[in-house]
Amino acid sequence: MEVEWVQRVPVHTERMREIRETAEKLDIYLTCHAPYYINLNSPDFVKLQASKKRILDALSMSELAGIKSVCVHPAFYMGMDSKKVFETIRKAIDEIMKQKDKLFPHVNLALETMGKPVQFGTLKEVLEISREFGIYPAVDPAHLHARSNGGLNTKEEWTEMLDTYEKYVGKESLKCMHIHFSGIAYSIHGERRHLPLLESDARWQDFLDVLKEMKVGGTLVSESPLLEEDTLRMKRYYETVRYC
């Protein structure tokens, strides 16, 4: 289950302990989505510091709540060279990760693959930073499908995606992936909005086949507007897939 802190991070520590206890009692694996208002490439010093604080707040409260991985929308290119943006974000992540042992020792910082070409978040960008800091990204195939204006929607492409993932962060990392999935509307400018599975061109059954074939583990979060319905649709299909 994904905890939605997309507007703000809560501040009541006792509530976090209640979340942890409830999740442990019900055996629920928790992830979190950090606030949308983050841009680690902002030229405005105040906005940059606020972005880093929102990430640290989400990570530290997740530690208290027993949340395993926090999804973060990293940044916008803002018309800058992608290599320069990469270094700016890398520096910000370095500053955040220096707080890990103290504030969030058991929580993963998951930079998400993003759905618009103006956003930092290609698969290789988030994998390269993740490899350097010993973390793993939040992989959203729907975002990558939209970012490429209809690409990444076949078994062959998803297999290549997971092979790339393994190349960067290791075979064992495939056992604890943080994945988002849904249908998605898009244009040449990338992502427009999320769609229910059956109202989209997502070959979701093929995607689940690939996860089963490659023995991928971890958590898959549905981002469908029909949240419960599409979650169950994917879960029921996944449970019917049998591979040796």
C-alpha cells in the first residue's frame, strides 16, 4: 500500500507509530509518495532548500511509520543541459543521504522515472544516481511509455528495461523493486493523465507476465483512477500466471 503524502508530510510522530503497528499487525508492506512540490534543480536557493527538507521529512517520518521506500519526483531540466542537471541533483542527493544513518536508516530513497521530457527521470538517470548511493528507484513503466510517446509497451522492451535495471544495481535488486503501474494518456509532450487499465493502450497482462518470468519481487503500486478495481484486476491475473 502506498501512503500519499503528496501535498504535505504529517508531523505527528504518534500517528506514525500507529501506522507502523497497524501495518505490522495486518502484514502490509508500505511505500510512500513524497510531496509533489520538489525541484532539486531549482535555481532559487529557498525553493531548493525547501525541496530537500520535504524529502528529508518524508524519509524521517517514513522511518517512524515502518515505510520501506519513498517515491520522489526529482526535478525539472528547466531548459538546462541534462548532464549539468544530473550533477546538480547528484549533489542534492549526496546532502540528503548524509542524513541517512541518523534519520532514515531503514528507508529507501526512490527517485521516480518521469513521464514528461521536461522532467529529470529517464531510466538511466535514476539508475545511475541510485547505483552511486546504494538505493533503488521507483520504476513507472507508464511514465516511460508516455515519455517516449508510445514506446516501452512490449515484452521485449520491458525485458530490456529490467536487464538495464539489473546491469546498474545488481541481480539481487530485482527482488525488491518499487514499481508503479497504470494506463496513461500521452502526447508528444509526454504524460497527460493516468487512465484505467481497460481504457488505455497498456499491455498490462504482458507486463505482469514479464515480472513473473524474470522472478521480479518487491511491490507494485496501482496508480489507476480505478484504484481498487485495477489493483484487484492485476493481482488476480498475476496469481494465474505460472512459470517454472
